[in-house]
Amino acid sequence: MDGVEIQCSKIHYNLPIKQLIDIAVEKEGCIIASNGALCVNTGKYTGRSPNDRFIVDTPSVHEHVNWNKGNMPMTMENFDKLYAKVLEYIKYKEVFVFEGFVGADKEYRMPVRVINEFAYQNLFSQQMLRKAKKEELVNFQPEFDIYVVPDLHADPEVDGTNSEAFIVLNFEKKIVLIGGTKYCGEIKKSIFTVMNYLLPFKGVLPMHCSANMGKNGDVTLFFGLSGTGKTTLSADDDRKLIGDDEHGWTDNGVFNFEGGCYAKCIKLSKEHEPQIWAAIREGALLENVVIDEDTGEPDYDDDRYTENTRAAFPVEHIDNAILEGVGGIPKTIIFLTADATGVLPPIARLTKEQAMYHFMSGYTSKLAGTERGIVDPKATFSTCFGAPFMLLRPQVYAQLLGEKIDKYNVKVFLVNTGWASGSYGIGSRMKLKYTRAMVRAAINGDLDNVEYMTDPIFRLAIPKECPNVPNLVLNPPNTWYSLDEYYRKANSLAESFRENFRQFKDVPESILVGEPEKMLEEYII
């Protein structure tokens, strides 16, 4: 901390949820939906703004940060100017402060202070992070301060930013600045990015994943980018939810970074996602969901503002959530991908080497609305299934993962929640009931002793049978209208994997074992 005290016209510390809601409705244009949730429209920014995120380049971080177009440097001089602008701006504002923690494990949690310009974003902060007990707020000392000022716009020529929006992380001064965007997701992702940088130095693997626990205490991790089904698949009536987005893996088990869930709710239905549906009630925040002016009913199918509609709610709103936010050593890992080419199998078991390779690759097809400018599905590779939030070199995280898979004999599966029977525009999205059945079979051990076939290009082990899933569905070539077209697409995707991996330097040969084969002679069309 740099010792700067917050100065503003009026300041509220840790206001009750009801009071924040009342202020948001009275002063900030928010409305209450028929289900009791607070509703807000974030305007221009309805998703993260990855081109506006900066890391302050100082000697202590320079050699560790994996500098790239997503991890852009900012000078300390430009940070100081922008920080001064933020402090001057809030002098004349009524602000809302939340003091709490990131991380459920008391040994590794980090105290943070979030300073919000808007009450609805302070509600978001309270619901997404972990609340402090009354006695913990006495002489509370945050390790990081997060200033969130959406109506303060940067001047790129003066402030060294790329646009009016800015998200700046300063590890030396332990400050995060967020401005020019009202999208709430920037708050939680910035704080989690800080944790993802710091924890590996303590031997803890930070993970962009959801986690749940079975009746016998068995823990499963779900890795995947936005839109691949992390929240949906980890919210299972037969299992208890630990958390839906960010976790740490220690020698004692896993712990949730947050105290809430930030679920995509486009096309949300009570039938397919009953837990999330029921969780959206008083105390929850709906972001960019269309609300019927007459009835107040949310229309989850309407994407006029964005496909990245969101619901934020505390884990207490999930009936079978583990409120302590901790679990034991994982027994199963699920890598989720939404493959728009339709060539990856709906489920495959991975070796440790394949797991490390696919972890570093982080392949999916980015879906519309999760970031500004994305209209149609776009093939992307995102390191560790969360590259924007992982500041260290990918090998650091992959090595930690491989060590834990080895040490604890963890099963790893790749699950494709994307397209089948053809690529996007021709085939159809994999049925959720099939995906759920495959995931449950992987967790329950139903796939431990079945016969497997090996994909000739990706070298993935595909089960020949799975309870409650037609055998035909399991092997993609069987469902395509043209085998020639399937192999053309498969070979093209395999080459994309290889091309993406060339960016990584000094990768151990053991990880490269997981790479797809070169085009095989008999499959060249």
C-alpha cells in the first residue's frame, strides 16, 4: 500500500445489500425484475475489454510477466498520472467501499478493498468476493486497493492507454485502477489476475476453473473459457458446488477465490439449469438482460444488448453450495472446449502429457459477446483456459499441473461442448443431456474400464461406450455427412494446434508428446 487515504464527498463502508439496492434504484437507473434481482444495463461495454488491460512494468515483475498483446506494459510515470486523475475524480463523488477477501483458504487468502463509484457495482463486489467477519473489519488492512470509476474516461494521448477504458494492475503499489467501462466482470477478473500472478510463488496452482464435490468428498475441476459450460456443468444437483470460476490448488486441496457466481444467462431455462434459475432472486444482479417493461419478467432469450448477459449472485443462493469454499484433492479434471469445427470428440481421456499440452493450448471457439467485437464463433487458443488472467509464462502453470496430476493420480478428460455432425452453421451444438451424462460417467468411474479407440490425428483416447449416450455420438466421423470434409477440418485444426504451440519456447519434450500428429498419408484428401 502507498498510504493514500480515500478522499471523497461521501463514503460508505460495507453497506448492507438492501441499502445498496435501494441506492442503485433511486440514483443509478437500475430496476428490480419480477424475480427480485437488481437489473442494470452497462451500455457500450458488455464484455471484457482485453486491449485496455495493462501491467505496470517495474523491476520486481519485469522478468516474471509473460509480456504479450494481452499483458501490455505501462510505465510507472503514466500510472502515477492516471492514479492522480482517479483520486482527483473521486474527491467529488459519493463512493462505496467493500472490504473483504479473495480466497477461502485462510493461509492463502488476500484482503482487498474495493472502492466503487456506483452502488450496483459495490453490490457486485460484495456478492462476488468473500465477506469479512465483523471482528476482521477492525483495523482492516488491505493488501490491494481496487478503484472502480466507470464514468472517468482516460485520454490515450495523455494517459498512455489505448482508449477511454483502462484496467491497470500495479504490483509494486498494490493498486488496481478500472475506469471507462461499466462491465462488472472487469472487477473480479482483475482481482483474480492478481492472485494468479502471486500464488505460484507460494507453490499454489491458480486455476480458471469451477469445482464441485460428490457425496463421498470426491472433487472435480472444470476448466474452460466463457461459454464452454463451466458454470452449467459444475452446478449439478447430485454434487455440491465449491465455486464456479477461480480456484487455488494447495497440498491440502482446492479453495474458491470468490464468494459468488457470475453465470452467463443467455437462453437460461428453469428446465436445463434449475440451480442458476433459482439463484437469481433478491440480492442477485442481472447485467444486460432484457426486462419486459410491463411485467418485469427477464427475457433470457433476448440478446439485443449482448449474448454475454450475466447474473451475479452469492454462493448462498445455490442450495447445495459449500459455503466454506474449500474441498479436498481433486480426483477428476475436465477440460471443456466449445469446438466450432465439430471434429473433436465429445469426450476423450488424456494422458498427463496430453493434459499439459491441452492445458497450455487452451483451445476453444470464442463465442459471440464474451468480448467486444466478437460476432461469430472464432477459433482461439487461450493458455491455461484463461490466458488473459495468467500473467506468468504458461510453462509455470503447466508444470504445476503436471506435478499434481502425477502426485495424486488424477484422471483428466477433454470434453467438447461445441458442435457435432458438422462444423458451425452445418452441424448442431452437442446436446446438454449427453454432455452431462458423459461428465457424470467420467467422474463416477464408468469410463475407467470401458474399451477405448484412438483418434488417428489428435491421438485422443475415445470411449467406445458411455451410459446414456448413443455410441454413434462418441466418434465424430460417424456423425458427419462427409468423411472427406471431416478429415479436411480435422487436419486443419491439428495444424492450428501445432502452429499455436510454436509460440512457446523451451517446452519440455514430454509435453510435446501430447501434440496432434502430422497429417497421416491415408487421411490426406
